[in-house]
Amino acid sequence: MPVYRMLIVDDEEIITEGLYDVFRKLDLDLDLCKAYSGQEALEWMYRTRVDIVLSDIRMPGMGGLELMENIRKNWPHCKLIFLTGYNDFDYVYTAIQTKGVRYLLKSEGYDKIIRAVTEAITELENSLKMDNLLQRSRENLHTLETLAQGNYLRYLLQGGNATGDLEGDFRKLSISLDPAFPVLIAIGDVRNGSLYSSFAERQEMTLAVKFLAQDFLVARTKSLGIIDRYGNLFWLIQPLHHPGMGEGDEYTRTVHFLEGQFEMIQRVCKESLDVSVVVTIGSDACEWCQLPSWYDKIRSQQHLRAGDGTEMVETFRLDITEPVSASRERPLRDRSEALTAHLEGGRKEEFLKLFEELTQPALDVRAAGIPYLIELYYTVALVLLSYLNRWKHDDNIDANALMKHDLQASWHESFRYLRKTAESLFDFRQRSERNRAAAAIDKVRAYIAEHIAEDLSLVHLGNVIHFNPSYLSRLFKQECGVNLSDYIEETRIEKAKELLRRSDLKIADVGSLTGYEAAHSFTRFFKKMTGVTPQEYREMQRK
């Protein structure tokens, strides 16, 4: 599964294709992209995160140094490696004054280029060791400012007055967001492998993720993260305003920035905290008065994700024509809140553990008393019923029976029935996630078949189904048992074989129809996959 994304840039196609082929064969876990000009490279920068750029330093139009300046503005963690000629001293002198930039002579060969890329990967790995960030996180865990900001935003999320004196409130609470501008919304579901984490440990872990994320978002945004009532992270984000750029463009580019940075945040959290973070981003700017309903929509989208969500960054376009019904949010109190959070988060083991902790002692009727058993039964039943009312569920579950405890022969049977219902809900959710994953992959395969001659990069396919490239790659391998890149190559080669057998098209035209504009690139690809050239294959089939 690709970890880092490297963009190869050169206006000479033979150099770009040669470098691309060399790195494809190496076991470096790189997601490779190609561009044939500085402007095309810049378009990649606006669409997705790029971690390493391997570029010619002197190109027509936008040269390497101008490209470097744009990279620094968009992806400050990106490593640059420039390929230069003997006569590029002035360019090189400028480049070597910039931190994180390497330069190599084009004549030095592939080995040295590979070594430079490997060193850049090592630097990226080292830069993600965030011990100092973790220390800063712990120092801020219990500050009154953090608590006050969180309480205030939770108040807004629950429908508090968002038309009052926001500016005054923000100033008093040291909130850096501008109430005069809309915000982007992102929700992160933080998970770790420890089943028995205490509340304090979970809180510390989630806050550590919040402060880690802040260091990645601060370069291009104003943001504020809090922990919502379900224990998830919730971010409000605004772009840093750039003169001369329209507001819509700012927000669109900020969404692309967030997609890339949250992938990096996921990696840091996994390596430094041993936690995973599932992120859902609303791609539309939200007015403050819309905050509660749009927050609910994004939470709903995260709940209905395809697959288990591990390492997922999903961008969701909000449909403002479909308001969320207030009845979809029925907050429960006391014991039910923890059960609700586990059920909403898909945490089956934790739900059942808490269920047993609540019900087993209570079943000693002499200690608990019948009124308490009735209260406890309906507390749990309402959690399950609320979930059934809000989400699509298995029709085999009888919602009416949940509210009739006396249908069972004993209290033990009644609570056993509740447990069985909860297990059915978790199992149905898992099946639904698998089905949605299969449907998403079917959509990708259908798109590949229909657009075999077009751009089928991970970034582009991710945009088609609104998944981040790394998650799409992982999900495809999980569902199909093969790498997505290998599947695309096999599909292209089968289509090429069919055209060579059944038509009299020129070899160059067959290449163009299967995604290879350059005839020599198609011939090289075809021979690598089949052992013969396209012309030799056609002659063999017609004998």
C-alpha cells in the first residue's frame, strides 16, 4: 500500500517515463505521479498531497524554482530533488540555499537518484517522530482555555445561539476563527487497540491527536478542534486568506490541503500514539447558523462509510437541500450515553463489556429491586431503539418487542434478549460495511473499464468515489486480492489484446485507446507484460 506520494516532473517525456518505470520496480511503497511541465505539476499540488518532488530544475514556462515556491506554500513538509545540467549553476545556487532541497546532475545515473529519493523518505520518516509534539500535548491537556472552547463549541453544536455576539465570545475564549466567514467541518473517529482504556486514558489519547493535528494544520489554516459528546474529534477550519484569490477557491484548495494533511496526521498518530483516526471532511463551507445540522450530516456520512474505515480520509459533499430532522438526534443521559457512544462507534466488545457490567450485578433482584431492573432494561432498550430508528437495520429485529420486557420468561431472559439484539445490530453493521466496500470497488472497476484510455491514477480514482488514495488502494487490495495498479495494467493489456486481435488499428492507435499516448511507451509496456511486441502478438494471433 502506498505510503508516500512522489511526483516526477520533466518536460522531456522520455526522461519522465524512464524515471517512472525505474521507481515502479522498486520496493519503496511510493505512489507515483507524472507531470510534463511545471504548470501540470502545480495542478497535482492543488488536487492532492505530494511528499517528494523529483523535477528538472529548468523547464519551459514554469521552471523548477518557481515550482519550488508554490510547493512550499501548499505542502511545507514536501522534499524536493532537482535534476540539473552542467550549465545550471545559478539555478543550483538558489536551490541549495533552501532547506530540504537536493540537486543532482542528470549525468550521475539512476543509482544516485534512487539513493537521494531513499534519503528523502528517511527524512520524512524521521520528521514524523513527534515526541516533542506529544510533550506539548500533555502540557496542554487540562488547560481551562481548552475546556472552555470545547464547552462553547459543543453548545453551538447542540443548537445554541449562533447569531449572537460570536465575535465577543471568540475574543474572550481566544478562538482564532473569524465569525464573519464560514467554516469547513471535519470529524475524526479516534481508535486504539486497547479494549480496557479508562476514560482518562481515552481523553488524553484524543487530546494528543488534537494537538498533533494542530501542528499539521497551522501552516495554511486557522482551526479549532474539540472532543464532541460522542468522544470523537471535531474540527472547525478556515483558510488563511490570500490576496487576489476568490473565497470559493480558497476553500476548495483548503479541502485538498486537509485531505493530504490528514493522511499524514493518520500516519503520525499510528506511529507515535498507536491509534488510528478515521476522518470525514465536509467539502462545502458552512455558515455558523448551519453548524448543528451540517455536523449531523457529516456524522451520518461517517457512520455509513464503506469498509471499516482504517486509514480513511473521506471527503463528503453536503447536500444543503436535505435538512437533517431534529428527531435524528435524541441524546440519552447517564448510563445510556456510554452505551450510545460505543454503539454509534461500532465498538462491539466495549459495548458488551459495559452491558455486562451494568446488567450482571443488577440481576441480583434482592440487591437491585424490580424498579431498578425496569429502569435499566428500558435505558438499554431505548439506546437500541434509538439506533434502530435512526439507521437502516436488519428487518429480522422486532423494534416493538424491545419495549415489552414481559414478553420474556424472566429478567435473565429479558437482558439476554437485549444482548442478542445488540449483537445483531453490530453484526448487521459489519455486513453493511462490507457490502458498501464491495459496491465502492465495483464502481471503481466499472469506471476503469469505461475510461481505460484516460487518467487512472490513484489520486483520480480516489476523487471519483471521494476516498483518499491510500484508503482506496488498501480497500481494493482487501476486496480483490490484487494491487489496484496491477489490476489496471491487466485490464489495459486485455483491452489491447482484444483490439489487436479484432481490429486493423495502427499500433499507436491501440496504445492511445488503452491509455498510452506515446507509441514507444505502449510497446515497452506490452512487451513487458506479454514478452512480445504488439505487432508480434497480432501476427501470432492471425496465423
